[in-house]
Amino acid sequence: MKSILLLLTVISLLILGCRTSRNTKTMIVASKQGNCQGVVEQACYLVKNKENQSWEFFYDEIKGFSYEEGYEYKIKVEIKKVKNPPQDASNMQYKLLKIISKEANSKKGMSLYNTWILSRFSYESNLNNSINKKSYITLTQGSDRFNGNGGCNRLFGNIIVNKDKITFKKIAATKMSCDNLNQEMKFINALEKVTDYKIVGCELFLYERNQKILVLESCR
């Protein structure tokens, strides 16, 4: 009888150990997706772990997660490591466990420290001048550096923020060539002139003194 009780105790402990060792994570998912470059260009979630962090691209899928653009989510996911994944595929698998909250983005003010995607050049009135959404910048709170993409190449440099003043310094880029290079050069040239900023809703307006020269967006 004692042997049976001992065996049941061991089995119970093993089951409990399996349950408590499950790898889970809580993450915040932005109210819009961004264009990211994996093996091919794709739409990626923008995620962060805490409210005061900046958004980062999330390249994997979340099984069971029915995403609705325009809503910011706080979710809990289970993470499993995949043995021998296919070539160019992730070795991590994510599964939705719980939606902790779901809020319309309009309820929250936008922080400057975010990923901002180029929406338009303010001096261009011709609506036929379409913008490729590959151009973006990412600003991180507490950092004097920024990074992003001009549309062809990775961008990086220094940033100075003082109240509603902002300047981009020592902007550098990698040296690849593509069809979007003209937009990239205009984007970099405009960033070099920026002196002030203002956030209205989901849009970041960048000014050269009193003249608006760039509009970027962080949700739709």
C-alpha cells in the first residue's frame, strides 16, 4: 500500500513539474502591422514586453490569435522550441493562451518612442506620388541613437530630443541599391533638416523650423 502511495506521489510531482515548466510570455501587440523584411517582404506584428519600451518587429505567427487592426492587445502566449525546423523557418512556435486586454488605439496617446513609418512628404501635393511603406525610423526611450530603413538600406544615427525639439545627426546607411533609392534619399535629406516635431493622433509631424516637411504614422 505504501509503495502505491509513493508511486502516486511521484507521478503527481512529475505532472506538476511539467505544468509549471511551461514556457509562457506576456506581450503587447500594436494596433497596426508594419512591413518587415524576412526571407521575403511580409507584414509583421509590432510588439513589446512593457509599456515604456519601443515597438519591435515580430516575425513569427501566433497560433490561435485572430488579430484585428485598430486594436492594441495584451496577450499571453506559450512558446515551444521546434526541433529540426524547415530551412529559413523559425525554431520557435507561439500559441495564444489568453487575451488579457483588447483596446481601441484611440484610447491611448502615442509616444514619440515608437516605430514611425513614412506616410508622405509634406511639400509634395501630387497625390499620384505614392509612398513605399518600407521607409521608417525607430526611436527608443533613453537612447541617443535611432535606427530604421530608408526603403533600400538600413539607417542609423544620433538623435537629440528636447521637449518639442528634435534633430537627427550623423545619419548613415548601408550601400545597397534598389528601385526605392530615390525615396530613400529624399527621406534622409528631409530627416537631416528636422528641428521640431508634433504628434497628433497616430501621426508624427516633423518640421524644419515652422515648415512641415515629413509626416510619419504609427497606426491606421
